[in-house]
Amino acid sequence: MHENTTNMPTPDTNFDEHNDEAPPALFRSWSQMYAFVLILHAIIIALFYIFTHAYS
């Protein structure tokens, strides 16, 4: 049995009536915070790599 779904309402995934999400504490947007975290992570990995080779 095939049901007719053409008349059913579909949710609007882009609808945001109330954007109550506050920006992060130290940055203007969440994208800037994510970029900072990724860059910091890469710096820490590089430092561990350098220290590992310097003291091995």
C-alpha cells in the first residue's frame, strides 16, 4: 500500500525563529573558536614531535 504523502507538511530545516545561542566568550563566532582549537591542537602536536626528536 502506497500512502499519498504529497499533502503532508515538511519541516523547514532552515527556520530559526529564536536564535538564543550566545557567541563564545573570547571570540566573535563559533567558527573562530573552532579554528583556534584546531590551530592550537596542531601546535601542541608539533611541539610534542619536536620534543620527542630532541630528547630521543
